[in-house]
Amino acid sequence: MYQQPSIMLVSLLFVGISMLVSFMLKSKIKKYSAINLRSGLSGREVAEKMLRDNGITDVKVVSTDGFLSDHYNPANKTVNLSADIYNGTNVSAAAVAAHECGHAVQHQVGYPYLQMRSKLVPAVQFSSTLVQWVLILGIVLIKVFPALLLGGIILFAVTTLFSLITLPVEFDASRRALAWLQTTQVTTPEEYPAAKDALKWAATTYVVAAVASLVTLIQYIAIYNNRRG
């Protein structure tokens, strides 16, 4: 029978994997930050050029605090780049800036998975505030009130679905970014493989998160199914 300790062990396993992948990503970003672009463009200039090349005129590129805090905000149509990416004139800056603009392009063309993810945001925000408490209480009270655990599973399934839908969104944004970097020659043939490798490791963080969420969901379902055991 599946028990709570097994969930804790799996969680610890994925925490370890996540830390390793995060370390590798930071290492790659640092490594490719030392490779200056021959074009001399900054992350801001790369982003603005990609937006222009895709006919996007209503999205602003702004600087934000934090390390690897880069993101596209569809609500106010801003590409938010951390200071190192915004000002950097290196391969890492170009890759990250182009990736975030890839999301802006998705928004413009109505990429379906981005639309699905955006619609899920309110539900995820709601479920994330309750899910851990409901799951803990659901396991404790599983013999007398199994429906509580079922409710927790439903809440957790929302966050898992969000993680899974995020995968095609992130991979597609990187695909658009890399295609643009290559065809416009913003990165030279020597610089392009480094940009591709950086985005590969960035995408891996989302893969690990999605797999961890899915495996944990399956374990909770197994606990619920075996509650009479």
C-alpha cells in the first residue's frame, strides 16, 4: 500500500533532481554570459528587434530585479528581463531575451496552449493556497472522511495540469527564439549552439517540475484507491 512516507521520499528525490538541474542551468547561463555576441546587441536590443521583426508594436521591454526572473506578462504586454539579461551583450542574454519574446509572439498569434495556461491561472492561484493543507488533512482523516483527500487530489490535479500545459508553451517559445536567432544571424553559427544549449537546460527545469507533479499526483490517487486497505 502507498503511504505518506513514500510521497516524502519521492518529493525529496525530485527536490534533489531539481536542485541539480537548477545548478546546471545557472552554470550554463554563467558560462555563456562570457561569450560576447559578435553583433554587440544587448538583451534589450535583441528583444526589441525580435518584436519588430514579428510585427509586434504594443509590447514593451523592461528591466526587472532578480536573477533569472525573466518572463513575459500577457496582462500588461511586457517582456520583463533581469538586469543581467537586459544589459548583457552575450549569448545568454540573447537566448533568454529571444525566448521571452517567443511568448509575446505566441500571444500575438493566439497559440492555443498559452491561451489554455492563461485561463488556468485563477484556478491555480486558488488551488495552490489550499492544496497542501487539504491533502495533509485528507491523509490524516482518510478512514473517516475520504472525500477530503479526493478534494485535495482534484486541487493538486489543477496544478499538475498547469505544469503539463506549460511544457509545450516553453518548448515552443524556445523553438521560435532559436529559429529567429539563426535566420536573422543575431547569433553567429559559432554562437548559436551555446544559445540552444542554454535554452535546453531552461526547458529541463519545467520538465522536472511537470514529472514530479504528475508522479506525486499518481501517488495520492493510489493512497485514495487503497484507503480501505
